[in-house]
Amino acid sequence: MATRQHRLRSKLAQHQQKIHPFVVEASGQLVRVVGLTLEATGCRAAVGSLCAIETMSGNLVAEVIGFDDQLLYLMPIEELRGVLPGAKVTPLGQQSGLSVGLSLLGRVLDGSGQPIDGLGNLKTDQKASSHVAAINPLARRAISEPLDVGVRAINAMLTVGKGQRMGLFAGSGVGKSVLLGMMTRGTNADIIVVGLVGERGREVKEFIEEILGAEGRARSVVVAAPADTSPLMRLRACETSTRIAEYFRDLGYNVLLLMDSLTRYAQAQREIALAVGEPPATKGYPPSVFAKLPKLVERAGNGGGKQGSITAFYTVLTEGDDLQDPIADASRAILDGHIVLSRSLADSGHYPAIDIEASISRVAPMVITPDHLEAMRKVKQVYSLYQQNKDLISIGAYSQGSDPRIDNAIRLQPAMNAFLRQMMKDSVTFESSTLMLGQMGAQCQV
Ligand SMILES: Nc1ncnc2c1ncn2[C@@H]1O[C@H](COP(=O)(O)OP(=O)(O)OP(=O)(O)O)[C@@H](O)[C@H]1O
Ligand SMILES: [Mg+2]
């Protein structure tokens, strides 16, 4: 008798363990809708979990973004349409993992990792959990090798290391997307993950078909959440692309992660945070935005042991070319360098419009040879000297022969501009970039 009771008790305990505390909950109902925020009562669900909401045309999936006493705040993942007062809200539990695998290459996914390219289902059974533990900073390999990005001005003057996180700061229309596209074609990274977040829908297609091209696409995974998708989808797109990059990094690949743009990620988080009543702080951005940015960026970088690396480029929009925007400021502090694209260079037809003087790669000295560093320093000095005296020179106030260094800078100017420019379809290897930089440096008098 006693053994039977014991058996029954242990069986009950086993079953109790299987019941997820947050999954099995009664349905609730919708009591209020304001903008994109839905308020429900009568059910319990964890923040970050999903709920199905009954609408006129089937169910709508929404994510729990916060709560207040008995009230749950939800935000739809898809378009909000046809919800009625008192609609049934059923908790669905936590989000399922992300499909991953080498078959992701060449595919275009939405923010939740579902294919949107019309090429059928993803041919993989592997799932990656959406939450990963952060890598211990001491277990990460140091950045020690350069990554070829196929762009001469960057390879030579702003060398990027494998595992580095760079910002690409620019206003609208100065060539960010084209520059990212050039990198996808020219880089020697094994795999490229592109996150297109908050762009116009037309641009996504343009980027994939024209800028990325068949060659770039074959070794890329694109995650796209255009501007008309919900803020949750845009936020997720950044997280999904980072998660995919992490998956490939953990397999030992050197991954190049291109995120266009980090500003749109911050804006999506601003929309969500303001909707649940978080107070705005700097320029309408609530504090959670500044907490989320480093969390996302810190996930890129080198792995430890046999893991590969994630070298990341995050574009940062500088409104009205204002470099003091709070997101630009916060990003500059958490990234390992920044490339500034200048509107005046773009206007004069100088592409890529990289402002060499305003840009910096903080890890460059750690990944290049002393000769490379020396040539880089010389070229930068001569380039700056010309820029400082440019106005005098252009109005004819400088008379030749007054300063041999300025004479040298004027003489080298056309060659320097040709060195820094690059046609959209061309790619230049790291070796030939450094070779040309060496020749340039040899002619510089400093
Ligand atoms: N390397 C280049 N060579 C020639 N033209 C270029 C180059 N890079 C950019 N351009 C020109 O600049 C235009 C704008 O570039 P792009 O779309 O990359 O800008 P963007 O900064 O991504 O703009 P947005 O802010 O609208 O996303 C391109 O259509 C192209 O005409
Ligand atoms: Mg663009």
C-alpha cells in the first residue's frame, strides 16, 4: 500500500514538473486599444511571451510588452486589424526558437526568421534559442587580424579587425547602402548577415537585387523589416540577424554583420517603451533605449576557443547631418570606431564619401604592420594639411614655394583623391590596398 502511494506521489510530481507555470493560463479579454498598444485583463502571461487575440478575421499574434497590476500590455507583431472590444486573449507561451542552418544562405527572412523571398520553407530542422548567454569578456579572443572589406579607403586608412564593431555615421542619401553592398561583394569574411531595419520597402528589394547582387547573395542571409512593419518586428529583425550571426560564429565562421540601421532599432524601442508609459529622457528616447543598445552591440565581436568572429557595421543616421544626436553619441561610445560619411564629399561626386579626418578605427594599430601604420599616419597628415589650407589655396591666397610641405600636399592631392575613391562595382583586396598606401606614403613629406 505504502509503495503504491509513493509511486502515485512521484508520478504526480513528474507531471507537475512538466507543466510550465506561464503557459497554461485561462483566456482573458481585451479592454482597451490605444495606438498599437492593446490592454487585456483576466489572463496571466510573462513579458516577452506571445498571446493570440481573436479578431474578425482569425487570430492575431501579439507580444506581452509590460503589465500594470492585473492589466497586460500587448503589442501586435503583424498589422493590427479587426479587433473588437472584449476580444478573447489566449496566452501562447514563450516564442519558439529561430530556424538556423547553412541553408539560410541566400535567403531573405522577416524579423521573426520566416522566409519572405518566395523560395519555399527553410530546409532545416535546427533551432536556436532566442536567448543566449553573453560571452565572458575574458574568454573572448583579442582582435588581432585585419578583415578585408574590399574597400580601399577602409582597408588602407581605417583598417577593420576581425571581431571589431564599427559605426557608419551618415545623413540620408550619402551612400551608406552602397558602401555596405560594396563590402558584401568584396569582403573575405565567410558569411555575411545583413539586417535591413526600418528602410523603405522599395529599398529592400533594390539592396537585394542591385546592390547585393547574385554574388553577394550566395553567401549572405538578409533579415528585412521595412519601415511599415510593427516596431516589434523591427526590433526583432535586429535581434534575429544578430542571433543568426552568433550561430555561424559559434560554428567557427568569420561573419560580417551589417546592420542598417541602429538608429531605427533605437526608434523601434522608443515606440514600444513610450507605449507602455516609460518616461522619455533625451530627445524623446526613454532610458531603456540606452540600455538596449550596448546589449545588442556587445553580442558581436570575437568568440572564444574554436568559435569564429562577428565583425559588425552598424549604420547610424545623423539627422540633418548632426553628429550630436543622442543615438549617435551613445553609439560612438560603445563601438570600436566610426566611419563618417560626408555630405559635401558626396555632393562633389567623391564616393565612397568617407571623411578620413573625422573617422577612426580604434583597433587598426593592433591589426596592421608598423609600416602600414606609418604610411597611414603620413597620408593622413598630408591629407589634413591640404584640407586645412584648402580655402587659401582655392582663392589663390597661397603662393607656391612658401611652404614645401603644402606644395607637396597640393601636388599629391589628385592622386590621394583617386586613391580614396572607388567605383560602386569595384572591389580592392587588402593586399593591393596596403601596397598602394605604401607607394602613396613614400611620396608624402611630413
Ligand atoms: N561608390 C559610389 N559610386 C557612385 N555613386 C555612389 C556610390 N555610393 C553612393 N553613390 C550614389 O549615392 C546614392 C545614394 O546612395 P545610398 O542609397 O547608398 O545612400 P544611403 O545613405 O543608403 O541613403 P538612405 O539614407 O536613403 O538609405 C546612390 O544612388 C548613388 O547614386
Ligand atoms: Mg540606405
